[in-house]
Amino acid sequence: MKRKSKGIDRSQPLYDGSVFKVMLLAAVLLVLSTTLIGAVSYRITQNEIVKKLKSQELGTIAKSVSSRVEERIGRAVETATMLADDPLIIEWVKGGEQDARLGEGILAKLRSIPDELDYTTASVLSNETKHYWSDHGLLKTVSPGDPDDDWFFRVVSAGRKTTVNIDWNDKLKDTFVFTDILIGDVRNPLGVAAVGMSLKALSADFASYRYGEDSHLWMVGKDGSIYLSDRFEQAGRNISEYLSPEVQRKLAAADPGQELLLEEKDQEGQLMDMISRPIPSMGTRLLVLVPRSETVGFLSAIRIQTTVAVLFTMGIIVFFFYYVSRKLANPYKQALRINEQLERIVADRTRELERKNREMTDSILYANRIQQTVLPSGASLERAFAGHWVVWKPRDVVGGDFYWTKEVGGVKWVAVGDCTGHGVPGALMTMLVVSLLSRIADQGDNDSPAGVLRKLNHLLKQTLNQTDPEGLTDDGLDLGLCFVRGAEVTFAGAGIAVYISDSAGVRMVKGDKQKIGYRRTPADFEYENHPLPADPDAAYYLASDGVVDQNGGAKNLSLGRTRLMTWLESMRQHPLPEQRLIFERNLAAYMGAESQRDDIVLLAFRSRYSKAG
């Protein structure tokens, strides 16, 4: 009889059934965890998508569309106001429309508005003769007894300068907006100047903002009439055909100026997310409806993919546990320890980077506050000038453009500068230049802006050690400087021009091409003074090249000096406080989706001797 040998039996596996059970249990738990995480992630993703739709995308669509409508109405109001304030029209209406030659010119103007400005009609109605003149000539004499003429008598008696009416024309299958402006005193108007336009073209714009195939955009009146739709065939119908009674009741009960976010079911039981945004100028509301299925429809594909991924993961996990249990138990533990160490190191580095980033951001934000302290305050500009406005837009949080003013011996100094660089380097240059300008002003030995520029050029080259051709830096700036003595203004510029707007129009006076402070600029360069005509009603504009170099428009070209002068010409009849809003609106529209290329500053002012506001 043989004895059994001692030691390990190599024919038996290195693990028993309990190891496999533990492995299997761990695999099942991981698969369940993965499934649960996938389900929770799916639900969170769905909720976040709906939340984003409600909090951002619906509002953005509604705001964009209503802005397009308001812009059209605003241009119509401006055009009608131009007619109402036209001295020739006022004179013609006061004279009972008897001046035939004057009337021919006015009719020509009325005809030019639909031809050139994309309006349907332009008209003038006399409150005295009741004559109704349009771009087609004398149409009729309005009468209180004619229902078609009721609108005229309502506008005249309303006591409001501006009235906007919107109407759906069933015969022409189109929505029309009529902008009516009273001529003369609103309490006793001479008549009404009106501009009418079709909104049919806006239907195509509406369609371009559509969220999906089954979404809707409507502009509706108080009675539920659809004036505009992303589907033109729906215009002229009533909103009750598309919304449930519950939604209609909520819209009717809402405050006219209130924006509403609703989550309702439509007449077919489909869940809808909707925003209702008022358009005050027209007394209408903009409705944007997006089916929930369009918002989260793509998640069904994610759900299927997640399920496949879970099943695939299950197989990978089982194999992984089997492999680890047989081959890599000890190395795996070691790898886990190394991984934990690496994670701690990464976490520490991440916290350090976050801290440094926060400190850097805080520093830049504080630098912005410091930079703004050296810029003139609104109160100081009001004391210095009869009227002013300024647009200061650094490309980054801080920048290299600045504006500055100081009074020295009864002479007001006002400057706009564009220093080398952007961001923090540019901001440091502005602080240095403002300090040097204040130093020159306090010395009191400069009696002309050209002398100040020459002195600044010399000091800046000295300060930055740029008199040496082999220096480390080659920094400088463009500068436009005006001396204001009463109604007299003297200008000198280095790379910056001044724009003058007065009764003769808008014109530009260029400065010298030589910049300030650069190594290639001679230290003794003599800049030229430009005495400007003593017009107490003139407005002066100093702008950095960030304005004219900004790209945009349909062809993505630079704005340019010619277009800027055209803008200034168009703003000439507006008071200075209104001009800033007009300029910023024009600039934003021109830039569109383009980012800001450079720091921007534009300063406008009138002297204290000005008669204008």
C-alpha cells in the first residue's frame, strides 16, 4: 500500500467555489450600480435639458424674435417722426395744403419712403382740412361718420404723440402695422403723419428661429388673433385653435407686462414647454411653444446605448474579476495604492491651480477697479462740459484704452488714448500715461495740445528707456487731445482724429501720423495744432482705433471711418444723452456674433458755451 505524498496537490485549482461566488457577487453589484447610475444620469440629464430650455433657450428665442419686431417698429416710429417733425410738412399743413409747389415736394417725399425704406405706405392727414394725402396723392377727405376713418379721430383725440396699431387684413392675407405720429402740439395737433408696413417678411424670420419641426412661434393680439407665425398659413387665425382652454385662461389672466413660463399639454395631449413674452410697443404677446418630445427625444438613443453599454460592461467586469482573481491580485492592490497616491497628488495640484486661478482673477478684477479710478467720473465730465457721453469697452477685463480730462488755468484738457497692448500690460501703460499727463498739466508750462504731445513723447521715451535703440521695449500710444477755452477748441493728435458735428455736417480732422513714445518717433518731434471753428453748438468726438477696426456686417469688414461718420451724421439731430444709446445699438447690430477685436473708447462732448443739450 502506497502512502500519499505530502505538499500541494497541483491537480486542484488554486481557488475554490467561494472565491468565484464572491467574484460573481461583486460583478452583479457593479452591474446593478452601473445600471442605477445610468438611470439616474438619464433622469438628471433629462431634467437639466428641460431646465436649460426653460431658463435659457426659450427666453433667448423669445427675446431675439421680439427684438426683431421691436426693431422694425422702432425704425417705423423714427420714420414717421421724421415726417411729423419736418418743417416743410408743418408749414404745408398750416397753410391748408394750398402751396402747390411745396405739396409736390412733400408728395415726392411720401413716395420715396415706400420705394426706398421698405414700407407699404406713407401718409399725412390734416386735422383742419381732413385731407388724407399718401404716396398715391390725395386719397380722400376723412369724416367722423365713416367707420373706416375712426382711427384718425381716435389718434388725434388720444393725446399721445405716438400710436402704433396692428391689423390683420383678411383680403390681402397679411399683417400690417401703422405708426401714427401727431404733428405739432399733442393737445391741439395739426394732423397725423403715418407709416404703414407689412410684417409678411417677418414670417420667414420667425421660421428661422423655430426650435424643431413641431414647435411654434406666434405673435398674438389681446383677443387671441395670430398676427405673425412661423407658418404663414396660420396668420389671421385664432390661438384658441392650437392651445388648450387651460392655457388660454392662464394667458388671459396674466398681467399684460408679465413674462410667463408654462408647462402644459396641447389639445392632442402632448406635453409642451411654452414662454409668453409681451411686446409692449404693439400691445401683443410673443408665444414660443416647444414639444417636450423634441427637447428630450434624442435621449431615447442614449437610453438604448446605455443599456448596451451596461450589458457589455457586465461581460467585461466578469472577465476582469476572473483575471484579477487568478493572475493580478497582488499587483492590482499595489496599483490601487499607487492610484490613490496619484489621485491625492492630482487633487492637491488641482486645488492649488484653482487657488492661483482665483487669486489671478481677483487681481485682474481689482485692477479693473483701480483703472476705473483714474478715469474721469460722470460728475466731473458733467461739470466740465455742457453735454457728454462716453463708451469705454476693454476687450478683456482691463485694457489699454482710456479717456482723461483736467482743467488747468481755465482751460479744459480732454484726451482719448490707445496704449500698446491689451489686458494687464495695456492697463499698466494707461496708468503710466495718465500719470505723465497729470504731471505735465501740473507743471503748467504748456499752452497748446501740440506742446503737451511733444512733452509726453519725450517723457515716455525717457521713462521706458526707449531712447536707446537696443532697449527691451518699444511701447507707446495713440493720443488725441483737445484744449477747450470757452467756445474755442484746439486739437492735436498722434494717430487719432477728431470728428466735429455742427450745422455744416460731420467732418474729420486728422492728427499727425507719428505715434507717442515709440523708439522710431523722434524725441523732438513737433506735433501740429489744429484750431477748430468756434461753433458753440458743435459736438466733438474722439475715438480709438478699436471703433473703426471692429469687424462685422454682412461681409465681416472693418467698420471704418466713413461708416462711423455716417453714424455720427445720423445721430446729429439727437441730444447727446440719446446718441450713446443709438451708437451702442448700431455697434452691437454691426458686430452681430463677432467678438470684440480691440479695446474701444469713444468720448463725445460739447463745450460749456454750447447752446445745445
